[in-house]
Amino acid sequence: MTENKNNPLVSIVVPIYNSEKYLNQCIESIVNQTYKRIEILLIDDGSTDNSYYVCEKWQKSDNRIKLIRKENDGPSVTRNLGTSKSSGDYVLYIDSDDWVSPALVETVVNAATKKKADMVVFRFVMVNEDGNQKKMKSEPFEKLLSSEECLEMLLNRKAITNHPWRYLYSKRIALKIDFPKNRVYEDMFATYRRIVEAEAIYCINDELYYYRENPSGIYRTFSFSSMNDLIDGTCERCSYICNNYPGLKTIALYDKEYRLVRVFNRLLKQGITKRFTAEYKSTKDRICSEIRDLPVDPKLDESTKKEITVLQKHPGFAELYCYLLFIKRFIHK
């Protein structure tokens, strides 16, 4: 790692899997950064399209690019490998189907050095398949946060999210907390632990990242294993925060409740063939067990409160109640 407080080296890790269609836009946005002292680690995770050859062309034209090819093990292992191979003082992650503002690195490095922060969080813009852009709903703000204050905002789902690409990390934090292997929702397990390790987190208003919505992406595709990953991450995070931050216990329990209800509603949207499987029953039973003794968040809308009450007291009728609720909502649209 290089020690240059006035001009730190920033490592940009890009996990790549079958991103040929969008890869040129992604890499071009990185090499054209206004802040030039960067290294770019392109990690091809066993792509079966031409992604690797796209990366080779870019490597020949920019000596800041390091290209690594490996067998497919998923984004967690790929990010971890990139982090371990990085030389920078700071680490950024960029997904290979997204792109970034040319001012991204310069803006976050300036914020980190001026505010003495070991994490910087920035805003992003969502881009759908048609190219339409949607900005974040949360109110913008600029503030230096302690780890506990940042966790509170994460649990309240205000401005702070789990996305690993929304943060500049000090190398110390990036190396200390890995992303878990073979987990679909790896950010649920890692982001809060990285926040815990930070002495100071600085939030900035700048919209610096363009996140491409992918309806067929791994996070949008339903599977029982991914839903159980989400339940595992939710419960693990809640337990850790309740044990280590007693002042955040209530909102941690509310957040756990909110996420379990969302998983249950995703279960209900599955076809009839999945609904009568052992995986469906075990996942539903697990949700009902985890939610049974949780306090009901008074800020939730009345229909969601009723849904939680049914899940807690009458789990056998929960599906019927929710179907009737969906029909009622559809009629009143």
C-alpha cells in the first residue's frame, strides 16, 4: 500500500461476468476519471461471452489496468480477490454493467482526506432498460457520521443502503471484512460490519454512480436459497446490532420485521408449482418463527401491520389474508 496523504492511490475493483454488452461503457467511465492516480483491477469471473477480450483491449491501452481471469465463483469471491490484489490506500467497487461519473474518484478522495473519514458514501442514479433515470428518493445531506449514526440510518432505510459500490473504503476496512462466499445477498452480511469498523463515515450529496436495473439479474431472480440468504443476513445483522448497540435495538427489530414481510410477499408471488414444495413450506415456517415475537413498527401502514399480526398469531391463514389484501389493493388502484 502506498502512503501518500496528499495524493493517495485508489484501487478500483470491477467484478465481471458476461457483461460484454455494457463493459466498454463501464471501463471507459473509469479510465476517464479526473483523478488519475488509480489502479483498475478487472476480475473476469469465468465469463462465457467476450467480456475477457473486451478487457484485454483496454489493458493494452492503459497501463493502470490489471486483468485477472479465474473460474466462476460469484461476485463475493471476485471482489475479495480484487481487494487482496489491490495496492491502493482506498478501495472502490464498480459493477461491470454500471458506469460512474468522471468526478467520482476525485470527489470521494477529497472528501475522505479533508474530513479524515475512512468511508465515504455517495448518491446514485437508477437507470432502467429504456435508459430512463430515477434519482434516490431520500433527502440529500452532507454529514460526518459515527458508525452508530450510520447504522441507525441504514436500519431506518434513509440515504444509507447496503450496496457495496456506494462506498469508498479505506484499505484497512476493505481487507478486514470480506464478502461471504456463496451468498446471493452478500452485502447484507458485509456492509454493516464495514460500517462498524469505520471510525468516521462521510456522506456527500453528489450523484456519482449509475446503477443499471437488470430485471433478469441475480438479485431479481427468485430462488428459495436466495430468500434464505436474505433471511440469514437480516437475522445475523439484527442479532449483532442488538447485542452491540443497545440503543439501536428497537429499530433493528423493526428493520428485521420489515425485511421478513418483504420476503414473505415475494413467496406469495410464486407460481402454484413452487407453493406446494418442501422449500416453500420451510421458508414460510422460518419467516413465521422469526417474526412471531417482534414488536410491530408503528410507522408501517395499517395493512402491513395487519399482515404482521396474522403472521404472528395465525400463520396458517397468512396466505389467504394476503391474497385478499392483494385483490383489495388491485381493485382500488
